[in-house]
Amino acid sequence: MSGSAHLGKGQFYGTVSRRRDAGSFALSEVVHGSARAFPRHAHARTYVSLLLGGSYGEQVGSKRFDHAPMSVSVRPAGTDH
């Protein structure tokens, strides 16, 4: 996580429009109103992402990932992307 922003528990770029907690598990709906670039960052907790609409790309290490609607990605806690 060297040289990147660190997002704490429940923090995301974008607007969290809905959130539900169940013990140590949280489900958050994050909305992005327009296309934009985010700084390299890592999340404090492992997360699973299900893209409902739109598209985005991200760099994880030396690999590039392009996401389309209904794609799922998993990022372990502390993974720079």
C-alpha cells in the first residue's frame, strides 16, 4: 500500500447511496455520477464488487482489468489499485 491513499472501513470514492450491515459484513451501493479518474488507493477491508451499470478499468499491480455490467471483482484488504 506504499504511496497510495488508504480508505478506511466503509469509505469509497463516489456516493454511498445505501448501506446495510450484518455482523462483520457490510453491503454498500456506491454511485458515481460521471466518469472520472481516482488516485491509486487501497481499502482497509476485503471487498467484493458487483458492477450494476456502466464500465470502468483499474490497474492492480502489473495487470489491467476492464469491468462491464454484472462483472464481479474481489480485492483483498490493502490491495493497491
